[in-house]
Amino acid sequence: MVSYVVTTAHQAGYSQSEQARELAVVLRAQYVSRDDRSIADMVKEYEVDGVLVVSRQRTSLFVSGQEFFFHPGMAALRIKAILAGKTDQMVKAMGLQEGDRILDCTLGLASDAIVAAHVTGDHGTVVGLEVVPAIAALVRVGMTGARYKNARLAVAIRRIQVIEADYRDYLRRLPDKSFDVVYFDPMFRSGVQRSSNMGPMRVLADPSPLSTDALAEADRVATKAVVVKERRGSPEFARLGLSEQGGGRQASVAYGILRTEGGSP
Ligand SMILES: C[S@@+](CC[C@H](N)C(=O)[O-])C[C@H]1O[C@@H](n2cnc3c(N)ncnc32)[C@H](O)[C@@H]1O
């Protein structure tokens, strides 16, 4: 687990200090005042891996020389493509419709959840679970604080409910058929994630593989489908008993789909 202290940017105002203090409490981390120190000096002084910084612009975790903060990633482009009538492979794999209730068990930076929230609309529900407290907090704070010129993106972001939780516990507590689609996008088991050029997400995120027990719980909870995203050709599909589908011919990812009883093919 990554360790960090929480502080503010240089020349922060009262509200940033207050926000940083509150965040430190939520994250059970130490709040320290900035006192003109550099990130590198603070890492050394407090013997931590990183520093979480609240500034007027955004809240970021600086770790391993990289900055981690919420940004909608490819979500804006994907929403634009959907509006232009193009097929989004995740939406197709999920069989998403307006009004659907989606449980995204691996929220991460929430790109997939944002696209799902765009499609399911005002009458849909998108709940995102994230087990790493810093990721859940940065995404929640980033989603509330950000202003987007793209109105559809802003509306989709506002629809997402971020919950800090381990899907293994959360799924067990859910009643049967309480969501339409349950989605997993675990950290990929092989390839780039082991490269030396690991992005901050790869340093921070929980890399645990999806278990067949969790998949069975998800199957109980979903009315339509359980969908798992993985690298195309990943042995994970066979291990989980899922046939690899969708993703597009050129895509590096594919989707394993478990249609639940009554879920249309
Ligand atoms: C590959 S990322 C998901 C990316 C996301 N689909 C997106 O569009 O940004 C996987 C995320 O799932 C989280 N995760 C892993 N195991 C989890 C668990 N048991 N419960 C909740 N979240 C988990 C990781 O910490 C990581 O943030």
C-alpha cells in the first residue's frame, strides 16, 4: 500500500487547508502544513511514498515522480462517438439501455462509469466501487470540484455514486437481482503493467485478480449480465469460464460476458 501525507499547494487559502485537513481525516493520513517545502523534501522528511496536495485547481497525489488526479480520460470522446451513432464496445457488451442500474465494481478513474452513466441517463443508476481509499477520494473530490464545458460529460459525471468498498464484501451484502449489469475491469494480469514505465494508477491500484467466487456473487446480483474487461487473448477469460467477446477486431481489449437468466443475448 502506498503511504502519503496530506498538504496544500504553496500559497493555499483557508478553504484548501480545511479541505486538506478533512481529506486527511477521511484517508486516515497525516495532515502537514506545506511550509514552502518541495514534494521530494516532504517524501524524505516523513518517510512516505507520496504527498497528496490540495490546490485551488485540483487535488492530486504525487507518487513515484508522477501526478495522479481525476480526469475523465477517454470518456468525453467516447460520449461524442456514441452521440454520432458509433458503437461503444463496452456499451454493446453490457447491452446497456436507458434506465439500467449498473454496478461498476472496479471504478478506477471512472471513464467506463461515466460512459455508462451517459447511456443509462437520468433514470439510470451507476454505482462505482473502489477499494483504494486514495483513488476513491481523489475521484470523488475531482468529480465534485471539476467544471466541464461539455454539458453531457458534466451531467454523466454527476450521476455517478462513488463508494469506497471492496467488491468482494459489497457484492455479498447486496440482495439478489439488485442491479441490471455488474461490471469488472480488473488491473490486467500481464504485459504493460509489469513494465518499468508504470503509470501512477499502476502504483496505486489494487492488482488482485477477479475470483470465481466474486463472479458467482455478481451473477446473483445482476438481472441482465456480468461483464469482465480484459486484454484480448488473456488466459483470464478461460480461468473465469467466460468466452471472449466484443472489443472490436483492432482492439487490445475484449469483454467476457455472462448473461444471467432472462438477460437478452
Ligand atoms: C483497471 S482499473 C479500472 C479502470 C476503470 N474501468 C476506468 O474506466 O477508469 C481497476 C480499478 O479497480 C480497483 N479494484 C481492484 N480490486 C478491487 C476490489 N476488490 N474492490 C474494488 N475496487 C477494486 C483498483 O484499485 C483500480 O482502481
